[in-house]
Amino acid sequence: MTATSSGTSTTISGLTACTEYEVQIQSVCTSATDTSSYTSSLIFTTDGCCEPPSTHNVTNIAQTTADVNWSSVLAATTYNLRYKETAGASWTDVNGVSSPHNLTGLTGCTEYEVQIQTVCGATNTAFTTSYVFTTTGCGACLDMTYCTSEGASTADEWIESVVIADINNVSGDDNGYGDFTGVSTDLQHSTNYSITITPGYAWWAYNEYFNVWIDLNHDGDFSDADEHVYDAGGLNNSAVTGTINLPATSTLGLTKMRVSMKYNGAATECEDDPNDFEFGEVEDYCVTIIEPVGVESYDEIGFTLYPNPTTGVFTVVSDDQNPLLLEIRNSLGQIVMSENVQNGQTIDASGLTRGMYFVRIKNVDGKLGVQKLKLQ
């Protein structure tokens, strides 16, 4: 077909859906016969093909729910969706849905993948690639979005290692920021902990200032009272060692710890301007704030929970044959269930929201044991 236009654009109508076309342009000059040759062909395909959505994502992610969104397909009559835990083998199919679609009944602190399929009458496309997301319920360290902080350059100095409780992380140069939230430890409140931060240098040992913050109330920042838990108090060019003692008012559960080293001056907890934080490094960690147990430890009573993960009902098997106090705590450290149990007793926690919990048992002598429990 041929179309004429006096401008630099024109609309071609009457095309067939999902069909490949080619178009060429010819210039008409002083008369209908005074024309140029045609350009090379521009190839395009009209919309209307039965194909998977070009984009998809997951928003409004909560502990047990999430919204799945995808781009529309002109030829679609409806869509099918499937999702599963990334560690699982079987998919959950949801057919005949539209975007956005709300997923419910998810397990907290769990990684999922979701795929979309387009339905065009009697024809189904292949599924899209997986979009991976993690539900909340892990605790503030992983659930909350914290301010950024990083050094602009580590050409001369960086944080070489951090040691506190069970964390002994030799990280080396992380180009100004290291995300070590996969490295964690328990910290009892009202208890002294020694922390050692060691700098690394490319050449000379420069003067550095060291600070540590912990989000004690799990609100996603380090600006509240007592959250600046360690201040070196001056410049140092070698390892510094100090004491951290979390106040009794600290919220129990998983939260974030930030370690900062800045050349020739103290950084703030949210400093990332390269003009201010020119040299140095920041590292983030997860810590779980727990209750103090004095000279006792949480592994004084050996016990297991099975099945674990569980859909709600599990059995307690303990080395201690005496009556035990059992407490179940959520990721914020709140007691959500408590009862007296015996060795071998079955517990029904199916009324709790799916997610990660801590089960603590205590015997008549005050000795303790703790295990993680996943409800799914």
C-alpha cells in the first residue's frame, strides 16, 4: 500500500494485529515525478500478539501478603499466575486473574518467586521468568529501610575487621560500604560486650574516628536516645577496643548495627556526602537483642522441636524430664504464647501468624534453652 503525507509523520490504518510489516519513505519534490528513491525498510510488528507480559513485579510486601503487578497484553483474555517458596518444589496455581493480584497466606520472612502466563482464548503463552521477593517478619534489620552511609574512597584506608560476641568478620576493602546483614550475633541487653574495630591501610596508617550505632527500638533509624552505642572519643591509627552495653529498655529481636570509620573526623550515622565523608568506610550487621541471663546461657537445656518448619503443631523433646516453662516470641521479642509443658508434649501454635519465632524453655532451676521455629 502507498500513503501520501505533506508532513514528517502519517498514520497507517487497516493493519492486521500481530503482523510484521516493513515501511519505506520517498521524498516528492517539485512535482509528482520529481521523486527520490525509497529509503531502506523499517521493520515493525503490530501489537496484538499473544505473549507473556513484558514486565512484572511485586509491591506492598507484608508478612503474609503481597501484590503482584504486570503489564497488560492486548490479546489477553485473562492471566494465570503461579508462585512458590524459592526453596520449594511445587507451585501454587492461581488462574483467571488480573493485575494487580493480591497474594495471601504467605509465610513471614520467606523468599518467594512468582511467574505470570497470558491466556488468549484457547491459547496460553509460556510463563514469564520468576520475580523473587521476600516477605517481612524477619525483624527490623531486614524489614526496615535505613539511611545510607558510606565513604567516597577506600584508596588509602578501610575497615579491616569487626569483632563483637559471635561476629568475627575480616572484610577487607568494601569500596566504602559493606552490607554484612547476613552476619549476626545475639546481644543481651544490660550486659557488657567488648567490640574491636581494626582499620586496614594501603600505605601509611592514617588517623581515623570510629563509631557504632544500634537501632535499639527497631524503628528504622539510629537517631534515638542511647542508639549511639560506641564512640572512640578521638582519632586513632590502629585497632580500637571498647565496651557496648545495651539499655534494659531495648526492644528484643533482630535489628541493625552500623559500624563507621572516617578519616580525620567523626561521621554521623547517615553520612554519605562525598564532600564530607571523603575517606573511610561503613559496615552494617544484624544483631538480635535478647534478655540477659546472667551467668547462665541459652544452651543449658538441650531440646529439639519437630517438625520444624511446621504448619503449627510441633513436639518438644528435651533432655530435662521436669516441668518446663515454654515461651514463644516473635521477631520483635514479644511473647505471643506461653504455657507449662513436659518433655514429649505436643504444642499447637497454629493460631499464630506464619513466620519466624524463637522458642525458649526454662526449667525449675532457671536454666534456659532457645530454638528457632518456623511456622509455614
